[in-house]
Amino acid sequence: MMSANRQAAVAKTVEEELLHVLARQARRVPIPVFLSAAMIAALASDWIPAPAWSGWLVLVAVMLVVRVVVLGKLPDLSGLSEQERLRIAVALRG
């Protein structure tokens, strides 16, 4: 019985650490991803109308901001279980 409690405690700390790692990674990713998206939009601008590629670029930027904010706050949300927080993180990772 004691080993089951220890295993649960270890699993809990691993899940919490994973959430912290994902939050740290989310802060580093947006600039390179946005620059890559901007390059793709620039390459597509000759063949695709401006509203389409600029709208896509705005959606990419909004999604990146949402990811940074939500993933940054997930480790501190005590109202949700670790499993729920990990599901949210996985959903935002694409």
C-alpha cells in the first residue's frame, strides 16, 4: 500500500514537471514560429489574395499568443486536475 502511494506521488510530480516544461517551451517557440509563418505568407503573397494570407498570419499570431498565455498558466491552476491540465496542454500543442 505504501508503494502505491509513492508511485502516485512520483507520477504527480512528473506530471507537474511536464506542465512546467511545456510552459517554459511555450515561451521560447512563438517568435521562430511566427517568423516562419511570415515567410510562408510572403512566399504565398504572389498567388493568394492579401486578405487570405494576412488573415492566416493574424490567426497564427493569435493562436501563438493563446498558447503562451494558457500554457504559462496551466502549472498554477489548482482548480483542475493534472490530467485535465495535461489534456489542455496536448490540445494546444496541435
